[in-house]
Amino acid sequence: MHVTRLQRQVAAPANSKLLGKVASFEELIRELEHRDLPESILLAINAQVEAVNRRATGDQALRKDLRKAQANIFKLLEKELKVVPKNFYRNRWMALGMAVIGIPLGVAFGASLGSMAFLGVGIPIGMSIGMALGAGMDKKAAEEGGS
């Protein structure tokens, strides 16, 4: 079984955002064609592509549908096969590091120095810690063949 191709043709070459989304989606499909995927995963991916092919008449709607379908495919691959795109964990842990580590650290700095103006100091520290943790997880995923 093969992966269904995107049938939409982009009419307006001036819409660079839409062209970028279409190119990104087609690159994902090409990469998936080179992998040996179980039939159940292929059926779910083909359903996503066919849904995009059936819906979306305007540029905005097509861009939105492409984004949703690509996110759903990534979630499916992560959940079922533990396959993730490059820098997936780095990006996820960067946000977590800022929220979970950076803000409390900034509050601690602000409280200890007597000025909450130092609240912003913790955010880049948390971001750096999160990116380091995520990069390590990305490296581990690449070694296991998941990227």
C-alpha cells in the first residue's frame, strides 16, 4: 500500500505561506513513502490526506487543513511508532523549560533581590535548560532511528 498524494494545486503563486505549507506537507508525504509503515498507520495517513483533498476551497481554509492534517500525522507517528521530526523534543522542552523552570526561577530572583523586575531573568535560563534537555532527547531519538 502507498501513501496518497496531495491533489490540490495552488493557483496563486503569490501566496508564499500557502506554498510553504504545501511544500512542507508534500515533503512529509515523500519521507513517509520511504519508510516501511504498518497498514493501519498508512490507512490513517491516507484518510488525513484524502480529507485535505476533499475539503478546503480557499487559500486560508487549505492552509488550515494542511496544518491540522500534518499535526495529526505527526501525533500519530509519535504515539504509535515513536517517530518524531528533527528538533521535536528541543522545541517542546524549550517551552516547558521557560514555563516550568524559568518563571519560578525568575520569581525566586525577584523575591530575593527585592524587585520583581528580575522576573524576566529566569526565563532565558529556563529556556536554555529546556533546550539542553530536549537536544539530549533528540539525540537519543536519532540514535534509535526515530527522526
